[in-house]
Amino acid sequence: MRLLLYNIRYGTGHQNGYHLPLPFSGFFKNSTVNFGRILNFIASVNPDIVALVEVDTGSYRTGHFCQAQTVADALGYNLVVEPKYKHNSLARKVPVLKQQGNAILTKQSVEHFHFHYFEEGLKRLVIQTDLKAIAIFIVHLSLKYRHRQNQLEQLHALTQGTEKEVIIAGDFNTFWGSRELNLFLAASGLQNANLSNAPSHPSHAPRRQIDFILHSSGIRIDNFYIPDVRLSDHSPLVCDFSCVLT
């Protein structure tokens, strides 16, 4: 199976398209054209599972269309999508912010899905989606180191609640380096699919490994690569995997 992880930055682009005429002005622009390029890229990879971080679920930037739903309709995926802020968060009341979410798309049937929320941090959503043999968790961890460590502790507890093989995919914001995950990986038994620790951020000159696909021991990684795609500030991660029969 092929998994694509991509933080698409709400389709708002990167570098000159994002920072002109003023720094960060791209955040407020219509994202239709660049998102069309992202959609074409996803189609070219032809993944079985797509984990999307920073999805616009229907603000004015997209003409009030959910980007994840657009991908699902165009390419034939089952969809689980949710705004990434907790229900009682102030961000759920702010225009544009309240439409910012994460999503998972899959060509397999979804047995069950659940929205968990971390106890700390602004971005608290964890999307758990159970497929036939795999439980997939989509995350976008906090910008604050202390919050990230608490979130990892809670994420470990969540992964212990399933008997399926586990994949965790997302933007971990590990600005202190991948060593931030050492204790989490040791405790959970999960492994990093990116064996060479190749960086994925920023996409025009990658130097940070902050996007991760982690997996349990019953999953074999057959191929992993990071395409040179610059439609967001993050590069996408592509992982081909199979389940090991025991």
C-alpha cells in the first residue's frame, strides 16, 4: 500500500507566492489555483491512503469548498476530516481559523474513526481511523516543546488502545531535532519510516525533519521517498508499506 503524508498549508503556497506583496499575505489569498496543482500531484502519486495536514475545510480562500472533500470526490476516496481545534476553543469562533483542519483519505473501507484531543496546545486534534488491519493516527503537534512532550505522552496512551498495527503520520514540529522523539519511540516500539532521517522542511531547501511516518513492527516499509515538490512550505512524504503476516 502507498501512503502519502502532506502538510499542504491550506493550499496557500510557498515563498514568493506566499510572501508577496507582504510577508505571510498568501495566508489570506484565494488558494484555488495552487490547490489545483496539489490535487494533480496527489493524483500522480496514486496513494492508497492520503494524510493531509493543514486542510481548509471551507473558508473564503477555497470558495467555501472543503479541500479534502474535493480530493475525495475527484479521486475516489473515503474521507474523514475535522477542524483541528477543540470544540470549546476560541479558534473555533474565528473566521478562517475555524475551517482549518486535518484529514485522512483512503481507498479502503473505514471500520471506525474517532476524534481525540490532546489536553494541551492550540492544535489538539488526533484523527484515529481504523482500517481492516491498521489503525492510523493523524497529528499536528504543538509549536511549544513542553506541549509537544505532553502530547507525545498522550499519543502513546492512545496507541496502546488498539490491537491493530499502528501508523502515526503528521507534522510533529520537532524544531529541536528528531531526538525529541527518542523516548516516545522507545516507549511505543514504533519505528521511523524515514531511515535516512531526510529533511522535509522547508520544501525549497529542506533542513528539518519535522514530518514523520511512524509505524509498528508488524508493518514493513518497502519504499520511502520525499519528492521535490514545492507547493507548500513542507515537502510531501511517500511511503510504500505492507503488513507482515504473523
